[in-house]
Amino acid sequence: MNRWRYYWRVLRTQIWFRAGLYAAFGVAAALIAALAAPLVPKEVADRLGGESVEAILTILASSLLAVATFSLGAWVSAYTAVSQAASPRVATLVTSDESTQKALATFVGAFLYAVVAVTAIHARYYGAEGRAVLYLTSLAVVSLVAFRLLAWINRLSNLARLGHMIELVEERTAEWLKTHPPAPAGPPVPGEEFNAPATGYVQNIDLPSLQRLAGDKGGHVEILAPVGSFRRRGEALGRVSFAASDEQTRESLRSAFSIARSRTFDQDPRFGLIVLGEIAARALSPGVNDPGTAAEVAGVAVRLLDNWGRRAPEEADVNRENDRVIRPVLDPEDLVQDVFGPLVRYGMGDLTVAVRVQKGLRSLAACDSAVSGAARRLAVETAQRARESLHKADRARFDAEFGKRARR
């Protein structure tokens, strides 16, 4: 992803940015009303330019602060509940939820609009025509606040629900799995390596920038640190087939990699699968004991891996557009282990989970896709672990369904 597009995407997910933007619009709407006053007919000004607009603004100013405070408290409660019930990594999806951010930003922006407008009225900033414009603007603001409040109430009913969080993780993971279809690994690029300038996780790689640089130099760039990988300062980020001894070239190569303190869901499908595995592991802990959630995660894993395994390599446009950049391919073994590993480690003592995982792995192994081999190998290991972990009666039921086939 282009680095500026990436920075803009990160900025848009920050609640302070959206709230600040709405607040600026609110203040501007309150002050610009006076500029539109000459366009208001006298009849409209006489009818709407009275004292009623001040009453509306006073109600908005007195109520929206309480609404914003309540909404922020509910948002924090949902954040805490999701962190405890699912995984702390899922909580970032709550803070970046677009519907929630729009609701909170609308309340803050409308509150500042009302405060500024009431202050301007008392300062006699508006005439009758200006108050008429303000009246119509206030009706639009009230309508927007009512719409956002209803949408927020509807969103709040699902925000802290564990099943909803699993759906969000699945959507984000599926989105980025589409950009990494199964494909054979490209030939390694012999040449000089360039290193990480800081320690952290790779969050973004500016592929178009690397493509332009490789084109100008007449060579290729091999990425050794894909998005989601952890690099210590000085470790290799990539390798180039052209001369990169000058500082300007090396700085251009390093600046194409955005390194931060933590991993994110964007462009990192493995992280989504790892978080799904964490949700399953939390559900299987003795303090929670929720095998149903673990079984649900197994179903989501089968759907994601099956869709990914059947994709054609040509479906990723980014590979064709950046033909001078060689990216690491996703290993099916890693993907299967990322999501099914916790289920196998912690869930084979529960018959429901053992059966669901075994069925899921066998269904993936039966289809002709990129994950079939990895799923088949893990299915054999899963069957063996289930026999060792299940109680005698449950082991007999497991063998009745999978015993003969598992021993093949």
C-alpha cells in the first residue's frame, strides 16, 4: 500500500481525528450562518428569525454533553468487555469501529455547534436573517443527531457481543487474504541486503515505491520481512539486485517499510488467524469453559482457509502491478497452525471441540486446494491427541466416528 494512503488510513481510524473534524464543521456551520443571511427572503426571516432558535440551541447544548459522556462510557465498557471475553487484540476493532466513531464525533460536533451558536446569538452576531439560517441549520443538526443516536443504540447492542467480534475478525482477515492468494515462491534475488532502522513490527510496505526504485535501477527487490513480521534494528528487511551503497538509495528502501510497536489487522492476514486462535484458547480456558465459541471459531477457520486455498494466483492485482518486487508467499502450514493450533492444544479434551476440529480439518483435506496437505497432516495429529486427552466414554464415541479413518 502506498505510504501516504497508509498514513491516511491510520489517521482515519483515530477517534480524535474524526471528532476534531466534526467539531470543526460544527463551529464553522455556526459562524458561516451569518454569511448566508443575505440569501434569506424577508418573509422567511420574519417567521424563523425569532427567539425559538435560541431555545433549540440551548436544549442541544445542555443535552448533548450528557449524551456524549454516556456514549463514551458505554464505548469504554464495550472495549473492556471485549478485551476480557475475547482477546485484547480484538479491542482495536472496537476503537476503530466507524459507526461508533461517527456517533461520538457527531455528538461532540453538535455540542460545540450549539455552544458557539448560542454564544454568537448573545453577542448579537446574527440578525433576523442569520437566525433564520441558524434555525434551519439547527433542524438539520437535530435530525443528524437523532439518526446517529438510533444507529449508535443499534450498534451498541452488538458491539460487545463475542459473536460479533468473531465476525469482524473474519471480515478483516478475509479482506487481506484476498491480496495474498496461494502462489509458488519467486526466485531469490542475489545481492545486497538493507536493514531495519528500528525495532518493531512491519505494518506496511510501500510496494509502488519499491517498484519505481527497482525500475529506475533496472533490478529487483526481494522482501524478506513481510507485513506482520518482527524485526530488530539492523536485521534484514529485503535484498536488492542492484547497487544500493549510496545513502539516498538505502534510505528510500528503508522508508518503504513502516515499522511500529504492535501488529495490526491491515495487510496482515496471519494476525487475524492468530487472533481467532486466541479467542478459541480463551474460550477453552477453565475460567470460561465455552466450547461452543471454540467450535464456532473452527467453522470460521474452515471457511477462511477453504476460500483462500481455492483462489488463483492471478487474482492478486498487486502481484502483476509490482512485477519487480518479490514478496514472500503465505505458507499453508503456518495458516493452518495459526488458527487450529490453539484448538488442538487446548480443546482435545472436550468431545464437542475435538469432533468439530476433526470434521473441519477433514473437510479441508478432502478438497483439492493449497491447504489440503497441511490440513491432512494436522488431522492425523489431532486424532491422536484427542484419543490421549478424552475420557474413556468420549474416546469411544470419537473412535466410533473417526477411528477407522483416522488410522489410515
